[in-house]
Amino acid sequence: MKLKELTEGSVSICRWHSSIDWEQEIKSVKADSRAIEPGDIFVAVKGEYHDGHQYAKQALQKGAVALIVEDKGYCADGEPWILAKSSRDVYGVMAQNMAGKPSLMMNVIGVTGTNGKTTTAHMIAAILEEAGKRTSVLGTIYNRIGNQRFDAQLTTPDCGELADLFRQMAEAQTEYAVMEVSSHALDQSRVAGIEYDLAIFTNLSQDHLDYHQDLESYFGAKARLFSGLKPQGEKKRKKVAVINLDDAAGERLMDYCSTPVITYGFGALCQLRAEEASLTASGIRYRLINGAETHEIKMHLHGRFNVYNSLAAIGAALVEGVDMETIKKALAEMPPVPGRFQQVEAPGAPLPFQVFVDYSHTPDSIEKCLSSAREICTGRIISVFGAGGHRDATKRPKMGEAAARLSDIAIVTSDNPRDEEPFAIMQDILEGMDSPSAIAEILTEPDRGKAIALAISKAKQGDMVLICGKGHEDYQIIGNDRLPFDDYTEAQKHMRGR
């Protein structure tokens, strides 16, 4: 592909060296200097630990025909540089162009928010597939192209991998790509070059402040998905934003939208409104109000948060012309998403208590998860949770406060401590549990397996054990080691012992 074609659509390019030949054929675009081959372009990306500009010389020595840089001070006289305001943005656009602009060959639905992205994306996919649409999903648990699944290392992959996934989706004749869009990906322009058709907002609460530093920056990253949704794109189809109006950040996001907006929630001003929600051990039932229409929604899922997730999915489906009978059937038949308020099936004879695993690892998600458990549990709530090492430490006491207030027994343990001292993390959590609102008996057990065993050993008739934090993850990161560990499997092992 010619260089001028490769950079088409990038608004970040400022200047370039006189030696740049825009008619030159480019073999590939890479941000790893070690992988450069003759005929490639090297993109110098500033990362958290390494600055790609330091490897510009190495890239040229290996045959790079041009450098994309944010600082031409790293380039010597005569070297072929292209100066950009954001190397990442140019990288994203070039990667998508090199792949043949695959997002233009399908409808693309982006789901962002602190919590609920995974379940909402899976709900949308389930509805579209019930309607007979060829659908692919990119997200936290896995990437799925048609019926083929691939492991997902990041909620949203980097530019090169993402472009390749879109290329594969186009080759599989995907009609709808439903993808979770993380704040990191938006901030780092990993999704540059992708034309979205629908943008979904679930909610915003404290998370990732180790990266974003404050909630305003975190909100700003999320808002980029909506400000980037243009009424007229290359696909010439309608663009729509679907926003949770019950969330304060959702109301703010309205100002970032230049497209039609569909709002949802329990509030009277929401276009898609839930009323008379019944949350029981067997599932969810609520009345959906959509203008003059009223529909009864039933799901075999749990938690008030799944009412919100389903409203977002319904909004997306209605935009795409799916009828309500198809929507209701898909939601009624949808199984739990792995690790999202997922009940652990008791091996052998039924037990007199329930065990659930959930991905909740923020103060807001812990609160919502435990509150939902309280609505359907007839006995005590026994929670098991921890906090990740070298991640936002300010959320730890807030998680502890929520767990101590909403649990009857709260067991603090480890959750991917990495190379941070587990006891130090636990101490941060415990500081928030010493509050006037605390009702829980508080226990500590740094070994996560033993903590789960302890919780199950204490469960009695009607109790609910809620294991929070890891959800679908099948590993525990201790030091630099990624060790096999699965909350669901671990819980089943100890349930068998009961």
C-alpha cells in the first residue's frame, strides 16, 4: 500500500521531512523495532515503561523506510520522519488502513463504562444472533469471530492486533461487531481508524485511577467514544448513542454527542424505562416502558445491574430494527456470562446455600453486587474479596467500607497482588472497614483458596457466598508469576467437601 493511502484519514500528522515519498509502497506498520523488516514503517510510541523514540535508530538500521514520531529531536538530519501530534493515533489509522478498513464492512457497536461492558456486549450479541445476524464479539473474556473463540489478553487489544481481528471478522462476513471499549484503549487511541455506528455507555465509578490519576480524566477518556461518533461517516448510516441517564456521567455525556441519543434507566425522563423490577433467586422480571409501548422482560440472570445492562442492549437492538419479540426471547434464553454474578453449580447433591462468583473489583461494583445479593438472599451474605497489587490504591478502603456495610461476614484476601505485599493491600482495605456503617464480622486470610474454603465452611441454610474480584479469570498473579487459579473451580472443590 502506498504511504499516502496508508495515512489517509489521520488528522494527527503535522509535518514531514522532505525525503518522505508519499508514493512509496509500504510493506507493514509496526511499533516494535525488533520486528521491523525492510519496507516497513516504524511508529515511535511512548509507553508506560519504554519510549519507542529511543529505538528509532534501530528501526532504520533494520530497514524502516520512515518513522512516525512525536519528537523529531530523536531523528538525525536526512532521516525520513513524519511528525505527529499523536503517534498512537496515526498508528491506529494506518493499521486499519493496511487491513483494508474492515470496520467499514460491518456495523460496529462500542460499549464503554466502568462496569457492565461484558454482559451488555454479550446481551447485544445474543439479541442480534437471535435475529439471524452474523455477529462477532471483542471483549474481556474472549474474542469471538463467528463461532471461533480466541483468548483475550486485554479488554481492547492494541492497534495492530485489533486491525487484524477486524480483518478476520470481515473475511468471516461479520454483519455486527460488538466490542467492549476500555478507557485505556480510548486514551491510547488503540481504536483510531474504526468507524463506530453505535456507542453504549453503562456507568462511571472509581477505577483505573492509577492510570488516569483522577475521575475527570477517566471520564474524558470515556467521552472520546461519543465525541468521535459522527453523524456522517464513510458508511453513510445512522449513528446513535445509547446512554444510562440514571448515571450522573451519562447526563454529562449528552453534551459530547452530535448524534441522536437514546436514554435508559429507571428515571422518569429515560426513553427506555424499567418499572416494577422483581429480583428473585430465579431471575429478573420488569416492565419496559418505551413511549406508548409496554413490554414484560424476563431473564434468568440476577442483580439490578442486569436490568440496566439489558436496557442498554434493548436500546441498541431497537436502533438496529430488531423486533421486541425477538429481543424478549433472546434475553429470556440467555445464560449467565462467565464470572458475572455466576452461580456455582454444586457438584453432587444440592447444598442449602448458594455460591456466586463475580468480577466486581471496584467500590461501585462491590456495592451493587452485594446489594443485589441482599435482595434475593434469605440468609447471611458471606463475601470474599481483595484488591489488585499496583493498581489504584485509593479504591481499596472504599471497597472495604462497602463490603463491611453490606456483608454479614466479610473475608479479606488476595486478588492478583503482583509484587506488592498482600498484607499491605489487605491493610488498606481494612482501614475502610472500620466505619460506623459496618455490620460485618471481618476476617482475613491472604491465601485466596483458603479464604474461599473458609467462606464455604461458614455457610448455613439460606446463606449466600459471594466471591468477588476475579470472575472469569483463571489465574492469580503473584510476583511475576501467573499461576493457575479459578474461583469457580476452587469453590466447587470446597462445596464438594460439604
